[in-house]
Amino acid sequence: MTMNHRSWKMTGLVATVVVVLSFPLSLLMNRNAGDGEPAAVVFAGGKACIECHQKEYRLWKGSDHDSAMAIASDTSVKGNFNNAAFTFNGKTSRFYKRDGKFFVFTEGPGGVMKEFRVSYTFGVRPLQQYLVPFANGKFQCLPIAWNTLEKRWFHMAAMVYTPADLDPGNWLYWTNQAQNWNSMCAECHSTNLQKNFDLSTKSYHTTWYDINVNCEACHGPGSAHIAWARLPDLARPQDNNTGLLVKTSRITSRQYVESCAPCHARRSSNGPYDHTHPEFLSYAIPQLPTRPNYNIDGQFLDEDYEYGSFTQSKMYMKDVRCGDCHDPHSLKRKFEGNALCTQCHRADEYDTFSHHLHKAKGESGTTFVNKRGQKLGPGDGNLCRDCHMPGRFYMGVDKRFDHSMRIPRPDLSIKLGTPNACINCHDDKTDQWALLNVNKWYGEQKKAHYATILADAGAGKAGADSGLLKIINSNLYPEIIRATAIGYLSAYPGLRAQESVRKALNDPDPLLRHTAVEKYMAGDSAALFSILSPLLNDPIKSVRMEAANRLATFGKKSFNEIQYAAFRKALDEYKKSQEYVADFPSGRYNLGNYYSKLHDPARAEENYREAMAIDNLFYPAKENLALIYYQQGKMQEAEILLRDLVKNHPGVADGFYYLALLYGEQKKYPEAIALLETAVKMAGANPRFWYNLGVLYQITSQNDKCEATLVKGLQIDPCNYDLLYTIFAFYMNQNNPVKATPYLEKLKSCFPGEKAVQDIYNEFKGK
């Protein structure tokens, strides 16, 4: 279990941050029951399935699912606990047994060396981790893991994090929350796992039915199925999926993939996974393929657990499903080598030297050793997987393959800095070398790729919104990429862009609807309410929760009776979803936002502080708490937090921006200007930065700088109301109506229904 500490993206006081985790399973109701009250179903345990499903059991036995977790025993423990020693950073840890139990003497809380008992094993290949019990029901993952392939101990965290991350005060240190089993790992390693986090005591009462990933983890609780199986053949109902909650046959490819997604997607949780809904987004919100977890072209960078990559692929678009390549019970690939791909792709065309231009094993050819110490030669590079699914190592030694299955594009590597499979192996070469050979072999013509559009949008380039609109409005792109484009489009709030986002609110795909609800910006609050309120009744939980979250600032009088009932229900779902993940900084942060919208600053402050206590580097909580203080007139407290942001999170532009606003209000204009001059140079600078900097230049009579700054801001956001009005007013104050006129015309064009704009226009024309 690892989680890299990345930069958290902050989008203001009402922002929502998601945290990656998986889903526990709970006691359910049968969605396939007939009329009347559904029959209650309960977990029966995997052992109850063996009698009738011996073939499936034999395949599953010994699989990674079978070995996902186990009580530490002589059978399950693979590591060397025979008084073994492992030295890291000048400190020696020891592994040993006593009275049949397993122990480790290593660094603990505060960096103090002490003894810990190992209670459980976690995983089996290519590494095995070990769980240590702590107070309040917590179990923590030991950072020293056993490499089951090379039969040696290694410090997993040291291969993933920086030395600073290994400090005992850091969120990522093994005894802190980032390495907590209950919240980070458990739900995908056991069956019917209930996290049971107590918000008031900050303790866990975590339970499971089967300790590993057993039959019911995928098929749902089996009591009704067992009852069905015990009936005489002619007495069995034929229309209830044999009593199972989850249907796995005669389903669409999308349904099949989403049955694996609860554990094979990087996602945020809405609450316990109860198997009762066929749509994945009723349980979770998948992470879109954006930085820092993905490269700009969608190739994985951090762990993605396959779903986020696979749903980008042409395979997914062509209805290929997980079970076409992997046996669902043994998890093994159905065929080895290129035979896996030539199930569909012609071997005589693609499994040939003329296609991949790499020699087969046994043929003569040169060998080389790459920078990772791998000896490569004939037989390496001729597998489809090598070029179309390049791998990365996670958790130190675990090589996983990119399931987006793409054609190597060294041209994009040169342009965008993305990886390509050629240099992945030939790491002594350059992207230019790879492109030269790709052009020589396959021709210079390349298809346009959405990565260039997303890269331009991510850099805030003018005109990138046109490309984003093409992606969003085309069914030729995967839904997850279309949703990603909606996310980027929020930086281009023109009328055309918002109309496209509004249309996406009615898209059949729930991921697009959810992203559209999250990003939609209307011209005024009445329009926002009118357009988003119908989504309170969306059949997908993620969508209606986000609609309620967006409408949380509206008072009861804004709703009719029916709307308000739907709003309260969806808002309560949202609150419960965040309480479920309140052991994460993001869960507490979102609860802080929730209470802030409901005008409860005391509880908002409490939750922001709890988020900071869990992870002292989680800067969005610092930022929003500073805004709470600012709104309350507690300027000193706000300044302390904002100065901390600028000092300890120099890559966060909002810290500079908000501290500049505070200094501006205190008439510390030089300090405010210096901060904003830094902020506008940072990636993703908000047009508000340019507006406020322009205003400060105007206040300090730096008119040339004021004009240049406002013009630059409009190049980024041509329809920004404040920028247009301010530069119009600036020229009018300069007695220059000729320069002012185009900006007033643009203001009228961008906001044709705005009464204030029409009044200004009429007054100007009247003169």
C-alpha cells in the first residue's frame, strides 16, 4: 500500500477534494427480487460455494485474491523472520518469532526503535506486506516489505518517497494515516469489510466476513443464491439471476468492467459498496486522467489500478472486457505472449518482424543493459505488451502495465514531455532517436491526439477551448476523456463553453453528468439554480450529491416543497459520504466546506483543523481556514496561515493571491503587488490574479502596467466581466473613449442579457 504525496489542487472555499480509496461491502437487499418487499440477503462465506463450484474454487485457490490478506502464520508469512536483520538509513530492523508469533524491532512513532507484533500478511507477490496493530483499532502497514521474487527485505517507502517523506511527523510515515490499513487498503483485500470509523472518537471497529477476496466480494452476499440452489430444479425461479445480486453473464462490456471497478479504479468513495446498484458512479467517483496521477496524454504516472487507463483505450471502446484477457477466478492471463492479443488481431499481420521490428527469442542479435540493470536483447520488445502497454514499477518492485493500450508517440514526447515505449526500454537513447526510427519504419504522418488539446488547456492557452469543445461533443472519444475535457473547460468560462457543459448535464454517461454538475457556471444564481436543481433527482448518487453540494448555499425559500425534499435527501447523502471518509484530510476538508456553505463557521473551522492535523501538508484546509478567518475579520490569524502557504507551498498560486488581497486591504500595496506579480507567472494563473494586479497598479498610479496587465488577462479570458469593465473604466478615466469602445462592445457581446451592461452601454451611447 502506497500513496504518493502530491500537490493538492485548490479551487476556492467551496471546492471539493476527492481522496482515493476503495469500497467496503455491507449487508444488502436483493435487487433482483420480485414484487413487494425485497428479500434480505446476507453473506454466507466463500466456503459455502465450494460444493457446487469446485472448478472455480480450484482456479481461485492460490490466486492473488486468495492471498490478499491472511492471519500471520507459518503458512502465510513468506518473509524471513528467522532472526533476520535489515539495515536502512543507519538503523537496523530485526525480524524474529517468539511463542509462535511474528515480531519486528524497528522505528516506530517519533522514530523510536521498539518491538511490534505482526498480526496479518497483506498480499503475496511480487511483495508481501505486514500489518501491525495500534490503539483505537488501527492497523498500519510496515514500510519494510518482503520481495517474494528475490527473497529479500527492502524498504518500500524509500523506493517511492523522498527522505523528507520518511520523517515521523509526515503524513506518509508508516505509523501515520497515509499507511493506515483500515482506510487505505482494507476494502479491496477482504470480503464484506466494514471500516466502521467512529468520527467522534477517531477509532475503528473494522470487521470482515472473509479475510481475503472471496466469491461474495464480486458476486455479492450469497444466502439467496444458496437458497435458490437448494430448491428442486423445477421450483427454481428463472428470472432472479439465481439469487445473486451481481449479474456476471449476459451483461454489456461496460457492466462487466464496472463490476471490477470498485477495487480496480482509483476513485473517491460515496460510502459502503453494497452491490445493489449496477452503475459504478452510485458508489464512487473515478479519478479523471489528469496530473499529477497521469501524464497529460492519459498514460499512467501514479497508481491507477487499471480502470482509469483501460476506459481510455480503443479496446474498451470496442467492447473488450477484463475477462477477455484475464480469467476472473485465477486472475491469470488466458494466454501467454502475443497469443493473448491475437485472439482478435491477425497474427500474420501484427505478430511479425515487419510490424514490431524486434527479433524473437533465440534469434541472433545484439544485447544491451539499460539504466535499470536489465539485460535486453532478442526476445525483448517483440511482445505486443512491450510497445502498447509499457510498464512502471510501483511499491518498489511491483511492475504494472498501462491498460490504455496506445501506439508509441515519441513525437508527443518531444512536444509534451510524455513517455514513450521506445525509450522505456532503450533508456540510453533520446526521444529524437525514437521518432527518427518510428518515422523511418511507419511513416511521418501522425494522427491528431487529444493530448495536445489537453496540454494547451492545462497551460491556459487562448483558443484551447475550441479543441475541448470538439472532444466533449464527439462520441468518438472515450467518456473519461470527454469528462476530462469538461474539467479543463472550466478555465474558459465563455458562453459557448458553458452551453457545452450545460448540454453534458443531460448526457447518458453519468461521469459526464457528474463532471458537468461540478464545473457548470451560470451567468447568475437564478440560472444556476434552475439548471442544476433537476439533477437533485438524478438516478446516480454521485450526480445528485454533487448537485446538492453546488446548491448548498441556496436558502430554503429558493426551493419548492418537492425540490427541497430532494435537496435535503441528496445533501444528507453528500454529508454522509464525507463523514465516511473523514479519516482522510480531504473528507474533513469537504465537511469544512459543507459547514461553511451552511454558515456554520465554528464547525467549518473544526473540520479544517482536523484535516490539517491528519496531514500538516494538506494546504487546501489551510487556505480555506484562512478565508474563514478573513471573513470574520481575524486578519492576524488569516495572515499566519497564508504566510505559511507561501513559504511551505510555493507552487500554490492561490496562497500568493489571497495573501495579496489581505495586504491590499491593509493598504500594503508594494507587498501585495509583489505577491501578485509572482502569482501571474505561475502555471494555471487565474484571470482574477490579472484583474487584481491591474487594479493595484491603477491604485498606485502605474497606468502603463495597469493597461498591460488588464489586456494580458483578457487574452487568457476574453469574456471576463471584471476585466472588461475595469479596462473600459480605465480608458474612460483616461478620457480615451476610442480605446474604451471595443471593450464595451465586447462586454455587451459577452453578456447580452445583463441589465447593468445595457445601462452602461446606453449611458455611453447617450454621451
